[in-house]
Amino acid sequence: MAAGRLTERDPAADYRRDRRRLVERLRDGGVSDLAVLHAFDSVPRHAFVPDVMRARAYEDVPLPIGRGQTISSPTIHALSLEYAAIRPGHRVLEVGTGAGFQTALLAALGARVYSIERIASLYEAAARRLDRLGVEARLMHGDGSRGWPKHAPFQAIIVGAAAVRPPEALFRQLADGGHLIVPVGTRRQELRRYTRRGDDFARETITGARFVPLIEDRLRGEGPE
């Protein structure tokens, strides 16, 4: 009996080892923000993917979460968070809650998180999951391309879907000195950072990317290219 217990798998321990290995891969890949690495070490990604995908939860790949949506690769999340330069107490808007993994990472960084999800079933599942895990965040079911004016300005806005051009509403709701992280493009996409300096927005390319398209009302104004 004792020998049997010694050979039993401990899923929690397996996930912990896998999570540590993921953090090491992110660090080796150039992620240097210790707060971001600590967030990845503390948030269980396996809790945010479908049961059938849990064996792959700590691979550095995007994974399907239903309704044609995916949870981004850990590297994309880590780069987004690092370039957003989030600090405790920052007010952060997340466009696209998805499964809620990045929402939990933001909370682990000490941000005041406001997250919008357009797909009702994903919003409801994420709300239940985050509540069960004790993650503090304000969630809304709605069109994230409109932002959340009631709680603006935001020190950071992170968009989880690609737009041809970033929505103008998000630029308006960005605090001076704040960062907008957004994938831009259609077939060929790049993850960009826009930094607000008064009425100007400095643009940087972070990396190539592949995101699902941002669903928005194209009649509304668009931001800088």
C-alpha cells in the first residue's frame, strides 16, 4: 500500500513543475520583468483551459477555449504585460477576457482590472472561474472596442484581438504616459505598443502575432495607424 502511494501521480505537483519550467523558458526567451515572471509562477494556466487541453497547459502555444477563440501563448501574454509596464494600483483595461487567464495575471501584478468580453458564454465562464479562484476584477459583457469610459483613464489597455486599426475610443481612454498594447493587421499581424504623450501616440512594434479578429462597429472612428 505504501509503495502504491509512492508511485501515484500528484497532478498538483506535476502542474507546479510544469509552471516552473514555463517561467524558465520565458526568462530564457528574454522576459526580464520579475513581477511578470512571478505572476506566471503563481497563476495556474491549467485552470483556464478545457480539461482535454490540460496536458498542454504549460506549453508555449495558444490553445482553443471554444467559440472559435483561443488563449494566447504564454510568450505573447508575457510580452504584452512587460511592455504595458504595469505596476500595483494601475488601472488596466483588458479588451477580450477570453478564459480569464490574462485577467488573473493582471490581478497578480496588483492592477485594478477592468475586463470586457463580447461572447456571452465566455464571459459567464470566465466570471465563474475567476470568482472560484478568488481573483478580483471587474468584468463586463459588451463591445470592448468601445472601451469602458466610466472607469477611464487607464494606465494600460491590452487588446486580445487584432484590428485593422486600433479603435479611437481606446486612445481617448488612455492616460497620459499610458500604454496601449494591441495586435494590428489581418493576415500579417504585429503586436504594437502605443504610448500616449499628450495628444501624440508613439508607436513601437513588439513582435509578429496571430490573433483572432476584433469584432467592432466599423462605423465608429479609428485611431492612429
